[in-house]
Amino acid sequence: MYLSVVIPAYNEARRILPTLARFDEWLSAQGWPYEVLVADDGSTDGTVDLVRAFGADHPAVRVSPQDTNRGKGYALKRGVTETAGAFVLYTDADLPVDPAALPWFIAPLETGGYDLTIASRWVPGAPPPEGVPPSRAAISTTFRLLMRPFILNGVADTQCGFKAFRGPVARHLFPQLTIDRFAFDVELIYLAQRAGYRIKEVPVCIHHAEGSTVHPLRDSLDTLRDLVRIKLNDRRGLYSR
């Protein structure tokens, strides 16, 4: 298996089919052996049934259902452990980056220079994100300021939902996650740097889609709590190398 794509999904019935169709179309044209796994997070809107119906006609696509909503980090932790690809990509269901950009993410991993590539809105050469409301931009800026003390080597953008890994690296890092919700990305980068993995930020245009399930006040408070928890976890020796 060359590539595994993992898509976390919670009540994504409105958006999941166009995303699956775009991935399946583009990946089929590359001639790569691939799989697309939707890691459901306890959806109640028929997301699982839609993916199953799509997978009936597109055998590379499947769903891993879950009874209860636990959070995006938890869904990805579970989904990545089910992958078999030499490379693993995770992308949000709203498709923030088009699959046609995948070679920019896979090539640095394939040549052996990097272990993890992440889409970045804040490195030189990255165009401004498209369609981002001012409220979301403000939340993003605040989060970047909060998380600075928790990242070792100056990664500019931890939160974009489009990251690629060498397969063994993904399957080493994700099982260690203890953060179930939005701060899991910070924990993931923290663990990667702690283990000495090489990270490359890829400047790309990020497309904002309406319909986010983010709750600004509640999730900001939860994230601040989780950032502190990451540091405490490390001091308690809960992370392996």
C-alpha cells in the first residue's frame, strides 16, 4: 500500500461525498495503491451510511464507525492505527487543501529528508487563506500566541487539517496521543519534535469552508487546558521516544 488517507468526520453528511469523490478521482488517476479511511466520530446524521454506500462502488474507500463522539484527535488516533500505507495523510472533511497538492507533501517524505510535512498558512510563500471570517482569523491568531511556549522549534502553523507522514512515523506518534479534541495537533507536533522527527512546513493556499463545528469560547478554554496538560504529561513521563 503506497498511501493511506484518513479523514476524521463528525456529522459531515453535507460535505463528505464531494470530498471522497475528489480524493478517489485524483488518486485513481495517479496509479498508486491507496486507501481512504473515514474515521467517524459518532456521527448521528447518516455520515456512516453515506460513506458505506460510496465505498460499495469505490472499494478503496471505507469507514471506521464509532458509537460516541470523542473528538477529532481520538478519531484520528483510532483511524491511523488501521492504516497500512507507506505514507499516511490526514485531511479534514472540508478539504482545506486540494489533493492535487499531495506531491508537494509526499516528495519530501519519499526522498528521506523529512518524516512529517504539514500545510502551513504562516510560512514565507504561503498565500492568504481564502474565505476566512474575521472571527476565525482572530481565534487562529490567539491560538498561535498561546501555543508558542509548547512548541520546541518554531513550527509556524500546527492547526491546519492537512498533514502527511511516513507510515511508520504516523503509526508511532498517533497511539501516544492523549488529547482527544482540538489541541491534539499541538501534542502531535510536540511528540514529533521530542522524538527527533524532521518536519517540513509546506506553504499552500488554505480554503475555508462554512459549517465548522468549532465553538470559539468553549473550545478555546478547552485548548488552553490541553496545552498545559501536554507539558504535565511530559514531566510525568507519559510519552515514549
